[in-house]
Amino acid sequence: MEKLKPDFDYEDIFRWVDSHNITRQKRNVHRDFSDAVPLAEILKQHYPKLVELHNYTPTNSFSSKLANWETLNRKVMVKIHMPLSRETMEHLAKSKQGVIENVLHEIKIKVESKGAGDQKGENSLTSGSEENFRRKPGYKTIPIAEYEKTEKTLQEKEDEIQQLKQKLEHCESLIKIKEERICDLTNQLESITNEDITHSASPRTRFFARMF
């Protein structure tokens, strides 16, 4: 089956990326952007109030890459009305071919529209209005209301997990205290038992014990 060609020029996207000051030299765009750091640096130049670069750490771990994307999505992409789906973030973290190009293309359009006279500006980025998003192969967006509902559910689950962890730690602490108490009582019992044995020994036994 013939692959669908993207409706934009990859080279144009790469030239746009090169026009930004990013710390990582572009070698393989899928791997280079897989931890979200270069995109955070690009967005910082267009939305400086939204992006805090210290939140994004270069990494080779899939879980850490995904965490970077989740942070960027929550703190920036949602607020510029371009939220990423969970599937898209996983594809980005796995360096799936074609996904980052679509994301960059959409951001390029957004930035150029903003620069060409977008009256909303950066101050309206947190308005929370819901938009309809175009879908492209490998790049899925979701309505903001749906994303925020999912985010709230996840946060509630995380809170429950934290509470369970605290209860578990408390139980483990109690178990440790009880084990120490049992050990102490065992030692005391052994000491008392030894004393009883000594006292119950015959005078002759105690006499020879003192001699030797």
C-alpha cells in the first residue's frame, strides 16, 4: 500500500527548527526531540512566560521522556490550545517516525499565526476555551475539556496512591517496632531462663562451676 505523503514540506519544517537557538545539534529529529527538551527550548522563545526549561531534563529513559512530554503538555501545549493525546506522547517518546514532524508543523502554523496578528496573545492562553483540532496521521489532539477531565481523574488516582503509600509506610513502621519489641522480650526471657537454670542447679554443681 502506498504511504500517504504529508501535506507539508519536511525541509521547510527543518529550516524553521534551525532558525531557533537550541542547545542540541539536529542529527536525527525523531531521537533528538524524543525527550521534549528541544521543543521546550523552541516554545520558550515564543511563549517565555509559559515555559520553564528547568522542568525538562535530557534523558534516554522512555519513562523519563514520557514524563517530560506530560509536563510540556500540561504546562504549555494545553494552554496554547494544542493538547497532545497520550498515544501521541508515547509515540514521541519512542521516536516514532513522522510524529514530531506533524507536531512541529502544527506549532509552526500556530506561532506564525500568533506573530501575524493573533489578537488573543499570550495573556489569553489560559482562557480555557474549547477548540476543534485538525487530526493528522501520527498526531492526535483532544478537546481541552476532555483532557482536563482525564487529568483530574489521574490526579485523584495519584492522590489515592499517595495515601495508600503513607498507610503502608505507617504499617511497616509499626511492624518494625513490634519486631524490635519481640526481640527485646525474647532476650529478656532467655536471660530469665538462664538465671533460673543457674539457681536451680545443685550445690555440688555450683561448687564445681566455681572451681572451674
